[in-house]
Amino acid sequence: MGLGPRLDIRQSQSLVMSQQLQAAIKLLALSNLDLEAVVAEELAKNPLLESSGGAGESVVITIDRETGDTAADPSGTDELLAKGDDSGLDMDWREAALDNDSVFDVGGGSDEGFDFDRLAARESGLCEHLIEQLHGASNLAEAIVNELEETGYLTTPLEAVQAATGTTRSEVAEALTLVQSLDPPGVGARNLAECLALQARAADRYDPAMARLIDNLDLLARGAMKDLKRICGVDDEDLADMVQELRAYDPKPGCRFADREPDTAQPDLFVRRVGAGWSVELNGATLPKLLVNRRYHLELKAGATDKASKAWLGDCVASAHWLVKALDQRARTIVKVASEIVKRQEGFFLNGVAAMKPLTLRDVAEAIEMHESTVSRVTSNKYLLCDRGLIELKYFFGSGVGSDDGEGAAAEAVKAAIGKLIHAETDILSDDTLVDLLKSRGFDLARRTVAKYREAMGIGSSIQRRRQRKITAR
């Protein structure tokens, strides 16, 4: 075989996606709020697009419980699409197996945009409350106040504050002491122990025994009361009083002043029980309704005489029709995926989380003949509203365990069963006992699985719960 340079011809197949298809896929993953921003940008760029000012078209699918058949409401397609030129605009979601990172960004966000979230954080009620108490007495203390987290803690190292302000270490320490003397007690602390100690000093309860208790919070968390009595040098009654005092303190004193952000999650879908089935309806109130202004298009077309103007106008027409079509297909894809979720998780809508079944993205994708990545994008940042509240679509997916009915049970259903058993326990139940009780209820789990779910729910072991009960009783 020769070692010299040569030319080879090879054949290969690859999926080449246009920018329009990439942008259409991007639209699937956007929440309604993000979608409004994209539409607003397109309205500003394209003079042929206009918003009707009303709610978007609603897409409804009805599911028959007995047969599982679905019937779609034919309304919802903008009739302008039938008149427009849709050539080259077909979008097949099934072939759109594209990673999120490589999708064309239609948002057009700029790094120079103003960060309103940062402004809201800086203007929190806590900072204003503390600065008012300082009365301009110390600029260095005000600088430290501006570094506080929403919880009231100081996570910025003192060395960084010293370097940024050009002061000495002793001056920074003096300013921090001033901040820590402000109301509410505990602000300016650098960890939980210091926060509790500041509140104990403010309540005139910081004696040597309390100081040793605060220094050994890890033992208190484990319920090692005998060790704490020995370290603190107190009896059972004094230790119980000290623990009760600590419980009265606020571990996050700044949160009471924090401005709570309003709940911006809006339902994308409504799920209602109708007759012998379910109705899955897109929330048209949160979607923009776009139209193509054909009259203005005719006016511009009459005035376009040069080649560049005609090309620009053609691009505007194609872009406007594409966006209207993409929004319509996005809506129908979301409803289609949600309808399959409702069919698979009907037990949840009827009987709650205890009746949830294991469900994967692949299960839904195969049922509706779409790609798994498409289902993943559709269920991202989307919420449905039903009788059981506002629920994210991702919530319905998860692994499961074996059950007596052979269909399996979702992890959320198992967690709900474990939580119910522990909440109702009179005698502390071990993990082995929980396994036996769950098997009697139709769940086939191993002990390590029960322990994993219990820990994921933030529930301690039987030993920890027994110690906690003793502490509470004291």
C-alpha cells in the first residue's frame, strides 16, 4: 500500500436541519412567557405580522375512557394558512433528534440586556431595613449589608470585602460587628452556629452551656442527648429548655423581609373530566394570536419596484406564514403529548398520586409516533391544571417498582405510601417492617429501595425518628 497522498470518494448519510426547523424545535421547549418574548421580537421585526389582541386559538382533544380513542376539535387552525404558500415549511418532529445545546436560538437575547432579577435582589426589603438603622454611620457597614444573601447570611469572605473597600481587617471586623448588632438578630452571620449564637446573645441566653450546645449542633441533629449533657454539663431538664430555646430562633432571619416573587407559572393545558372521558384543552389565554396583514402586504407589494425590496418583502411573507404555522403545530403537538400522558396516568387524575404508574418518555414517544427528544422538549416548562392542582408535565414521568397487578407502581406512588405509613406510625417502623407492610399493599420492594425512597423524602431512619420522638417528648 502506497504512503503518498491520494483522493478518496465516500458516501455518508446525515440529517441536515434548516434554521427554520431548528427554530421550530426551539419553540417546543419554550414556556408561554418565553414564547411571548419571541413573538414580541418577531412582531417588531416583521411588519406583516400583527397580533389580534385576543387569546390564541384553543386546541381540544377528548379522550374516551372506555375505548381510549381521542377526538380532536377541528377548530384552532388559522384559516390564513390555507391561503398562504406553505411550501418548504413542513416540520416533522419525529426526525428532530437534536440536542438542546445545538438548537438555533430564536430569542436573540443580548448579553447587554438589563438584569431585572439582579435589581430585585438588590432592592430587597432586608437591605433597606438594615441601612435605615445605620443612618449613614458607616459606609463600610453598608457595603457589608449589600453583600448579604436573602437569608441574611454573609457568604462573601472578609478578605474580599477588605480588598474591595481598601480598608484594614480590623475595620472590616468592626463593621461586621455593627451589622450583626442590627435588627433582626442573626443577620450578618457566616454560618448557622454564628446565627444562633447572635440570637442567643440578643435574648441574653448565651451562657457557657448554650455556647457548647451551639458548637455541637451535629450531635443535636443526631439526637445524641447523653453526649450533649456531658459536654454542656447540664441535666435533662436544662438540656430540654436549651433545645426548646434554640428551636424558637430563626435559622434564616433575613427571609422575613425578602420580597416574594409572584408565582409566574401559568397552566398551558386544562384537563377536565367530561362524561365518560377526559378533555385536554390548550390554554388559549396565555398564547398569542398572530395574523398576517394581507392588506398591508398588498400595499407594500405595489410599492416594491426594485429587486431588493421584492426580496425583503418575500422574506417577510415567508417568515410570517412560517411562524403562524409553527405556533399552530406547536400547540397541537403539546396537546397530543399531554393527551397520551392523561391516558397513561388516568389513575392519578381519578385517585391521586398513589395510583400513578411508571412512565418514560419513550413510552409516550412510541405511542404517538414521535421522537423521544421531542416529547422531552414538549414536557419542559409546561404545566397542566386539573382538579388536583397545577402540575408540571415532567412530574408524570419516572421509574417504578413491581406490583401485584403486573403493571408496576410509580416511584411517587411508593413514596406516598411510605410517607403515609410513617406519618401514621405509633411504634417506630423499621425499614424491614415497612417492606412487609408495603408488600401487603401490593408493592414489591427490597429493603434498600425503601431506604432510598425514605431518604429522598427527607425522612430519617428508625433510630433517628426514635431519638427525635424522645426529644419532642422532653
